[in-house]
Amino acid sequence: MGGRQAAFSSLRIELRIWELDAGTCRPCNNTEILMAVCTSDFVIRGNIRAVSNDMEAQESIISVSATRIHRQKFPLFQPVGKLGKSTGNIHTLLRCGVRPGPGSFLFTGWMHFAEAWLSCAPRYKDFLRIYEEARQAHENPCEVSLD
């Protein structure tokens, strides 16, 4: 069973996917991004607030401020505070080297033992380009509301 992760650099994003069977991080391709949007337990547009590393568990935890919840099968992102901003945490493996970076991302992933685990996390503007190109070519595996 393969799991997926993402890694970020502070100056630019390096999209990565964690393959448990392969043991390496690698970039998500366009097809994987589109399939992740269609099949993931959660699809969240948001910004990285912080990244913390748990050396003992060999995990990184990405704190995300959600600007749009496209889908969540479980209540991962809950409104907090007076403004009702939704925040939540997404786990990755430490070895993928996640670091915070600026900008808006589309976080996708799955639930594992009540924790959110990252699949693909393209910059939102890159996802829009990928989605539009696939839509024009009639190759989108599903429809996504982008409003």
C-alpha cells in the first residue's frame, strides 16, 4: 500500500509524493494531482501556517489555514475564533523535508487512524492551470467547483 507526501522549500515549492514501497519522495505529475483531487478524503485550498517536526515519530506536521474546503469526508478542518477561519493539521513523513513556503496550495490526502496524511499539494495557481488544460482536452477524471 503506497502512501504519498509532499515537500516544500521556503523559496519555491518542490512537489513530492511519498511512496512507502519505493522509499523515496518524488514530484506529483499532472495525472496524480487530478486523481488526488477526485479521490482523496480531503481537498483543501489553504496556506501553510507552520511546520513542526516530530523526530521520535519521524513525521512532519503541517499546520494549514484553509481558505476553501472543497471536500472532507471527516471533520478535519474546523472553524476557530471570531472570524471562523478553518485550521487543521496534515501529516507527512519527516524524510520528505517539508518546510513552510508562501502562497496558496491545494492540499489533498487521506485519513489514517484519525489523522490527515498528505498526498499531493500543488500551488493553487498550478492546479488551476493543470485542471483547465485537462478540461479543454476532455481528460478531467472529475468535476471540481472552482468558485
